[in-house]
Amino acid sequence: MPRSLIALLAAVAAAFAVSHFSDRLDPYYLDVMTGVGINIILAVSLNLVNGYTGQFSLGHAGFMSVGAYLSAAITLMLGPRLLGDGGGSAVQQGLLFLGALLVGGLGAAVAGLAVGIPSLRLKGDYLALVTLGFGEIIRVVFQNVEALGGALGLNGIPNYTTVFWVYSFGALAVFTVVCLVHSTYGRGFLATRDDEIASEAVGLNTTRYKIVAFVVGAFFAGVAGGLYGHFKLTITPTGFDLTKSIEIVVMVILGGMGNTPGVILAAILLTILPEVLRSVEQYRMILYALLLILLMLLRPNGLFNFNYAAIASRLRRGPGRARD
Amino acid sequence: MFRPLRPLPAAVLVAVALTARPLLSQEAIRIGEYASLTGKEAAFGQSSHKGTLLAVEEINAAGGVLGRRIELITDDNQSKQGESATIAKKLIARDKVAAILGEVASMRSLEAAPICQAYRIPMVSPSSTNPKVTEIGNYVFRVCFTDRFQGQALAKFAKDTLKIRRVAVLTSVSSAYSVGLAKYFDERFAADGGLVAIEQRYTEGDKDFNAQLTAIKAAGVEGIFVPGYYTEAALICKQARELGIGIPLFGGDGWEAPELMEIGGEAVEGTYYTTHYSPQIDVPVVRQFVAKFRARFDGETPDAMAALGFDSVEVLVDAIRRADSTEGPAIRDALAATKDFAGVTGTTTIDRDRNASKAAFVLMVKDGHFRFVQSIAP
Amino acid sequence: MTEFLQQLLNGLSLGAIYALIALGYTMVYGVLRFINFAHSDVFMVGAFIGYFAGRHLPQGSALSGLIALACAMAGCAVLGIAIERLVYRPLRSGPTLNVLITAIGMSLFLEYAGQLAFGATPRAFPPIFPARVIAVHGLIVSTSQVIVIAVALVLMVALEFTVHRTRIGTAMRAVALNPKAAQLVGINIDVVISFTFGLGSALAAAGGVLYALNYPSIDPLMGVVPGLKAFVAAVLGGVGNIPGAALGALILGMVETFVDGSRWSTYKDAIAFATLIGILLFRPAGLLGRFTAEKV
């Protein structure tokens, strides 16, 4: 069995174990852990689009909202009918939730396709603006659709999200992105990012890579949205606005575009930091803004963009030996 | 080199350290509050918080509750979605609060309510008016009226006092409060024989309402109902007057802020809105409250949010006294039994649905001030 | 018919404001090939400078209005130049993505610092220019609308003059055409770029003051939506093309006003973005722009 698959299964098992004992844990810590997991999925999926494929997308929160609304609609409306009055057994609820998440993810993937295709010809600034525009369009549409709650959004969403689900999908997201990019096929993403014209010249279908990146990224964002909805139990259209997209973008940039371990670290840091700094909460967005500016000026490769290969080989060789 | 600590003194130190904390925390009764102190709705959150703070300070100065002082733990949700849920968990799990106060906006109350319900910690909202909030569960209360009542009261006022039979309704689709209030108004107004001749919509943050108002002007109505917030209401009144629309404009409790007159100027003179209290009502409890508030906060006159914030603490503390306990279920039962509690915002009785059955006050803008017009009983 | 004319006037006035903002976007894009995300917040700062200036001036006189306008324009010109110097210039030689991200960061910084400094609650903008409402054949004309249109026209004419009849204007056009060649003929790129930023920011500030005049409620986040719409207008007209930006803004102002009065009024933001996407898909050069082939 390939190492990565073993790692994935191990992560899922660990998540299950933690979830099992979750009622012994402080609910606040559990809350933060769940938040971290959801942000990891969001950051890693955006990293595929922004970091590995070089498509600067500012509309990721839009995909998240599609997933959140779709999955919540399923559990709220189909749930009672499928599970009956008793609420169903844990297994039944789990299956319903899984189904809802997958449908949410698929819906978001379709949205990703809808956004990706028109954006193919655009680069840099224009692409950023168009993705921003799509995110806003999605928000306005949800705000106006009464069936999905309109401005009030959906509430009373069943509390299905657990550490198990979040970290299993988190592991799956990391697994997918890493395997995708480090495969022979996956070189195409990096090539598209580095020099699109040269890639086309050597016969790579950059269009396909860009679309795949958008669709896969959107799928996981949708799943994250579904997990978020069943975690916060209330979702409104305004919660998935440009500010949310930017928060995810900051994680990717802080971690280093195209650097999965860095992005994961950044997601963890940027979820825990606001909790720790609750007393200075009003400065949070200003600090984010300054962080972006300073990062670009001083360390555009991200804070956590270490040369992992070099570190790994140093560790293997052990300290004390000459570096040559 | 090291000399290890002598075991006995070390053990004593450790024991004292471990037991000292619990001793101290038995002193104060902790009450949590989550509010929008910064961000888009900072005005409402800050006002409500001031009222809450004043009440807590006053109660502590008078000796506290059950012989213990109240410790108010306030957290800011920055008017953002998603924060209130985390704050509620933090207040319950880490700060071990006995009850939670919050919030002004129904959207954010709906986030924290399921958590308070699940952990059986009573939640008292000072001014969330959407009916759904208390429907979450039997641990969720509010000390204000609901939009259902407010919409009906406004319909009654429009028909009986303003003598309007054809009305235009201008709703904000991005605000659950606005949509809800409009719905209840429409239902009652039509049921009483009136006609909602035209409905127009806008989004929060909009600045230009000329298009909607031009359409309303062409519809020949006798009044315009604007169930939104003062930020847009002020501009709507201004642009309506500029377009030559002279008919009355009126709205709900979202209109109440001094900025209404700052931004609206002349245009808001003669407009009406409903709210939960008026600083001009000449009863001792209101007079004293206004005086205390002004003394504490630099001469600022308390608005409805502040008054409700104040009353939410008073009602909660009264329940704690009656329950003679700080356990969640006991406080809950006492809250549900609240009857005829005399507060700043009138007499509060908590009904079966855990809403407060209270009168609405109609105020009018006259000479740059809010003036009391009439009260509408439930 | 009256309703139609009324909406037309409203649309003209709105379009004039978008034009002032769009001009700044288009000039900076023309010279630097990058979208200055912080431009919409310079608009907001202009409105606030006008607010603070206006409070110390007698209300309702044209002179006070012009003084406030001048203060705002000068202040924001300085702000724009400072931002360029401190934050964008060091990154000019790097990948454009980095500058874009920095611009986003700058925009957020201005917005949230504004919230911290001024509070998030809207403030009432003082009526500095004389404000009267005149009825002309059933049409309601407010003097603020007339002032907005007049000032915008004057500024646009001044801009055209600057760009086509002055040396610095010619230098701007040269840098827009080919920066390297411009340097070769001895043009100081740094000066030209600073000037462009200053000019664009001054226009945005004017837009801010005029916007606040028409809709006297200002808050630190007021620039976000008008800024995005103005950008759509610039793209509609052809980015880098000055008359194009004005035309695009006019069209967008009209469309938005008519949409506002229809059933779809709450979708108007979505419609503006859909317009942007549509243009970029079908006619990326915009209405008046020229499509330049990309040489590899």
C-alpha cells in the first residue's frame, strides 16, 4: 500500500478516536479544533487553485456557501423524511450527513466549473476580480432566494459535524491535493503556473489543468462549507462574503503559495491566533492587512516556506556532520 | 547544584495554589455577554452593553445577588457571522457562566441560542425581535416584544392614527429583521382592510433610493412604511422629501439612533417609529434610569437598546433571586415565571413562548428630538 | 415620461461619480498594468477629509464646497503618492501577483483603520454646497446632482487637457505605451508614476466628496461597492482608455438606476458583476479599447 494511503487511513482512524472521546474534552477546545480543521480544508483546497496552478481566485467563500446551503437544505428538508420521527440511528444520521456533504461538494464543484470556464482566458488581476464577482453574485442570489431563508439564512441545522468528519475530510483533502500535484499528471499544474505559454507550446492542455484545479478546489470548499454549516448551526449569505474569501487567501499566502505543509500551519495559526487575541479582537482585520503587506514586502514566499527537503536530509544525516 | 524543594512546604504550596482558585471563583456569579461592540452594528451593541454594564454596577453596589457580586464577562463578535457560536462555547465551557445575555441582532442570537439550549444555560436576549429566536428552545428568553407584535402594532397605528388605507412598503432584503417586520405588518394591515399598494426593495448599504421612491410616488399611496435601519431610513426620508413626496413615513425600532436626525435633517421631521421605551415617559423609574445613565456615560441619553440591555440584567437577576440558585434549570424556571416585573422598558411578563408581552411606544421626530406619541398595548 | 427623465437624471449623476473613480483606475492600469485595489478606499478617505473640512466651514456656500473639495483632493493626492512610494514601488520589479496582494492588503488596512479611527457608524456629511431642490416641469432636480455633474465634467476636461496638452501628460502616455522605451528617451518613470497616482487619487477624492454630497451618509466601508462598480465601468469602456472610462461609467450609472427601479433592484450588485464577466468574456478590450496582441 502506498505510504500516502496509509497516512490517510491512519489520520482517519486518529480522528475517529479523538471524536469518540470528545465529550471528555472542553467544548471550547473542541470548537477551536473543529474550526482549525475546516480552515485547513479551505486553505489546502484554495492552495491547489492559487498556489499550485497560479490562478488567483478571490471567490472561494462563494463555493463554500454553495456547499453549506446545499448540504443544510438536504439535512433540514430531506432529513426528517428520510430519518423518520425518531431521528434515526447514529449510522443513519452519519450516512445522511455524508450524503449531504458530498452533494454539497458536488454542487460547489459544478459552481467551480461555471466559474473556471469563463475565467480561462483571464490572468492575474482580471481573474481575481472575476472570481470576486462570482463570489458576490452567489451571495446576492442566496440573499434573494426566499426558499433558502433569504437574509435570515438557514438555522436549526442539525449538529452533525464532529472532529471525525472534519479531520477525515481534511486528511482526504490533503491526500488528494498532494497526490494530485506530485504525480506525473500533476506536474502540469506547476507548469501552468510557471509559464502558461511555454506549457501550451510543449503540448500541455493548460485549460484542462485550470478547470481541474477549480473543480477540485471548489469541491473541497463545498465540503468545508457543509461541515461549517453543521458546526455553527446557522448560516447567512453575508457570512460568506469577500472578507471570508480574503481570510482564506491570507492563509495561503502566509503559508506560501504551493506549499501544502506551510498552508496547513498557516491555517492552524490563523484560527488559533484570533482566539488567543480575543482581547484585541478589534484589531484583527488591521493586523491581517498589515500582515499581507509586510509579507509581500519582506517574505513573499510565505512565512512557512522552508526548504523541507533540505531540513529532512539534515535531520537524516544528523547534526555535527559537515554539510558537504 | 540543585537542592530539591522540601516535600512538605512544597506540598502545602501546591495545595494552596490548587484550592485557592475555586475559593475565589465561588465569590462572584459570572454572567456572560456577547455583543457587537465593533463592526457594522457597533452602535447597537455598544448601546446595549452600556445598559447592561450600568445595571451590573448598580446591583453590585447594592450588595450583589444572593450575597455575591456579579462578574460580567463580555465578548465582542465584531458584528460577524460565526463568532457568536464560538463565544457562547467559550463563555460556557471556559468562563463557566451561569447565564448569557445577548444579542441585539436576531441573526446572531440564532447562532448562540442552540448552544445555550444544548448546555442548559439560560440565554436572555435584550432586543432580538425575530420570533424564531425563542423558538430554539426553552432556555432562550427575550425581554422585548417580537416583530410579530411590532408589525401588528405598526399596522394598527398606520390605520387608526395615521388613517392610511393605501401604503407602500420599502424593505431591506439583506436584513432578516426588515423582511420579518414587513411580513407581519403586511398581514395585519391587509387583514384590517388596508391595501399594500406597492412593495419596493433595497439592500443594506444602498445610498440611492430615487428609483424606488419614484415608483412609489407614481403609485399614489398615503404613507410609506420603511421597516429597516436608521442608516438607510434617514437617506430614504431625505430623498423622498426631495422628490416632493410629502406623505408620512414610518418604521420600527431599527430607526432609533441620533444619527437618524443627523443624516436626515429636516426630512425626518414628522416621521414616526415604534420602539421599546421612551426617555420622556414621566414615571420615576424611567427618570431615575435616564439620570443614572447620563451621569455614568458623559451626559448621553439612553436609547431603547440601552434600556433593554439594562432590563435584561434586571430580569435575569430577579429570576436568580427568586430561584435562590445559580443552577441553569432553576434560573430557567424562574425566568419563565416572570410576571409583571417593573422595569425601565415597562412591565415585563414572560409569556408561554418566552417572549415579553409588552407595549410598543410610538415616537415622532419633532424639532430634532424624539417625542412620545402614544403606546400600543399587546 | 417624467419618471423616465427623472431616472435619466439620476443615472447621469451616479454615472458622473463612477466616472471620477473609474478614471483613477484606468490611468493607473494604463501606466502600471495593475489594478489598484486601494483606490476605492482613497475615495472613502476623500469623503472623510471633506467631512472634517466641511465641519469647520460655513454651510451652504459654493466657496466652502470648493475649499472642502480642494482639501480632499490635495490630501488624497498626497496619500496616493505615499502609498505608491512606500508599498508599491519596492515590488514593481517582482511578479505582479505580489503587488496585487499588497494592494488588497492596503485596501483592507485603510478600511479597518478607518473603522477604528472613525467608528463603523455612518456620519452625516455636512451640506457644504448650497442644497436646493427645484421642480422643472414635474422633474425634480436637486442642486447637488447638478453640482456633481458640473464638477465631474470640469475635472474630466481638465484631465483630458493634462493628458494631451502637457508634457507630463505626454510622458504618461509614453509610459503607458512602452515603459522601457520611455525610459530610453529619458523620461523619469518614477516621477510619472507618482504623478499618475496623485492625479488618480485626487479624482477619486473628488468623487468621494461629490458622492457624500448626494448621499450624505459616510462610513469607512463606503468605498467598497462604488469602487468595484467603477472598476467595472473602466473595463466596460476599455481599461487604459480615458474617454472609455467616462463612457463606461455613464452607461453603468444609467443601467444601475434603471435596474434599481425595476423588480430586480436587489440583484443590482450581481448584475454589475455579471456585466463585468460578460465584457471580459466577449469583448475584453471594452467598448473603446484596442485589443493588443500579446507578444511572446
